[in-house]
Amino acid sequence: MEKINVGGQAVIEGVMMRAPRAMAIAVRRPTGEIVVKREEMVPLSERFPVVKLPIIRGAVALFHSLMMGMSALNFSANEAMVEEGEEKKELSPWAMAGTMAFAFGFGILLFFIMPLYLTKLLVPVIGDSNIVFNLVDGVIRVVVFLLYIWIISRMEDIQRVFQYHGAEHKSIFAFEAGDELTVENVRRYSSLHPRCGTSFLLIVMVVSIVIFSLIPKLWPFYMKAGARVVFLPLIAGVSYEFLKWSAKNDDSPLVKMIIAPGLALQRLTTREPDDSQLEVAIRSLQEALEVNDGFKDDRLVI
């Protein structure tokens, strides 16, 4: 089987899988049936060569993944939560854009603006050293992030999503090892994957400490807050490059030590899936690979 990069995302009662030229979402309906949505995708790098450049490709990949993820969640919610015979209610493009904007804004406020404000309140205690200020700000940001992950991991519905997250990782591991995609083969793999989005978010938290240290300490609060938003694409791009590098060199003892915190954090965001969930993840990956191969063959004929 051709070695290609595949990735995925857990959704409501299902999994979205992505291949270079395809995407598939598999969701288990309340009836037990697995419903699949498949799409061909032309890589953005082929339409816009600038996207191939380091740093830029990471920033673009982040925002593109957010849009695809929101669409996949919308599809899965309609398929997994609507009883047989009920009418499905798709979100309009405007409603989806509003939901995504709210989620993105909430994330910026919680993980970037609030830590800055709390650190500002602590200046009488920590002093006005720029280094100390950014370190304290970074520590608060990481603590808020870890608390957020821990809190949502306690929710019953989220725990099922985290089981599908584990199924996604196991399926990708089996594919990368060249094993046949069966429940028996996939079950034995780890649910902790070095290219996971959870690890990426932790890297973002750490990289932001370095990037935000470039912001002049004499700037007023509103300028510092605005600069953090402006720097987000750069932070995403640097974090993406680091994640790709670490995934390619994960046999190195040094890299294993560096990525260990991200893998440890995945113990909160993944759960051991049951066989029915593995079946959904496998189906999603198989469908994505099938569309990807068909797309490639069509391109060769043209």
C-alpha cells in the first residue's frame, strides 16, 4: 500500500478521516447503521503554490482543518442524533460561520487574552521584567489549557468522542504499519499518536511563550492583546513545522523526550474504544483511501 499521510478527527458517534486528496466521515446512526459522506479534495498547495512554503502551510492547514472539522461535526450531529423518521436540520453556511467564529473567539479569549490580563494583575508581585512576565503568562496559559481539557474529559458525551478519538489513532497506526485494516489488527495499536491535534495544541501553548516575548513590554494592554491575535498564524505555522519534524524523527531518544508531554496529555483526550467504534474508524479510513486512489487514477487518465 502506498505510503501517504493520513489524519483524522473524532466527531459525534463517528470519525472523519483525511487523505491527501480525499475526506470521508463515517457515523453510526441510532439504528446501528454506519452512514458515510465522501468528498474529493484538491490540495490547496496545488491551487496556491505559496501554501507549500514552511510556516505558511501550517497556518493555512490549521484554519482549513477548523473549517472542515466544523462541517464534519455538523454532519455527524445530524446523523447521530436524529431518530429514524425525523427531519434532519442542516446548519446554514452563515450559521456554521457564526458558530466557528464564536468558538474561535472563545478560544482566543480563554487561552490568550485572559492569561494576559491575569498576568497584568500580578505585575505588583512578579515585577516588570519582560522575561518573568512572559513566563508567568505562559504558565497560566498552559494551566488554563490543561484545566479545560480535564474538565471536558469528565463529561459523559465527550468521553464517547474521546473513544472515537482513540479509534482514529489506532486505525491510522495500523495503516502506517501496513497492516490490513481489520478490527482485530487495529485493536492492538496504541491510542496515543505523535501527530495528534492534542499534542499540536500543547506545542502551540509552548511556542506562544517564545513568540509573545517579542511584543514590547511597554505597549498598553489592548495593543498586546491585539498583537497576540496577529501572531496566531505565525505560532500555528511554527508549531506545525515542529510537529512534522518530531513525527519524522520519533525514533530519536531526544525527540521521544520532547514529545512525551503531548503523548501524556492524550491520555486525557483519548479513551480505549470498543469494537463497534473501531469498525466506524476503519470504515472512514477505508472510504477516504478509496476516494483518494480513485481521484489519483482519474487525474492520471486526464
